Amino acid sequence: MERFKPSRSPCPVGRASRILGDRWVILILREAFLGATRFEEFLPNTGINRAALTSRLTAMVEHGIFDRDPPTGKRAHYRLTEAGQALAPIMAAMRDWGDEWLLDEAAARR
């Protein structure tokens, strides 16, 4: 992920998509809402590699989505901030939309 550059766009959707439009960010958020707080807990269900996870978590901390405790060093916990928690309805809407419109045919027949 290239270093985040704030958008000069007057459009709030355009500004939000600069950080939230990344596939990995969405999957990391999913895992956070499911209870992941440590680096190693984000890896198994996302399929992301360690370098990509590091860059995404760093960007998400920089943009106020996560707090990192401790701020430097190893064995950190990542916790959703108020801004991160505010993404819950968006994540729920994405899940609901995916359930309704993207269910594969094999699963639908079960």
C-alpha cells in the first residue's frame, strides 16, 4: 500500500475511499470486529502477508481507525477507536449485501 496521501477532494466518499477502498483494510476491519487485536490474529482468516498487514495496520493507526498499544515495539494490541467503531454499520451492510446478492449457487442449494 502506498503511503496514504490525504485527498483534496470535496467529496467525503472520495476521501473515505482513500483508506477504506483497500481490500485488505476491509478484511482487517472484519477481523477486528470479530475480536482480533494482535498482529498474528489478523493473519489466518485474511490471507494477507506480513508485510502488507504491517503497512495496512500502520496506515489505519495513522488515520485514527486503530489505537496501537504500545505505540512501538512488539506484541502490540490493536483496538478500534471511536472512528473505527463507527464503521460497524458499514461492515454490517457489506455483510448483509454479500449474503443477499453474492451467495454462490452451490451454497444456495444447501
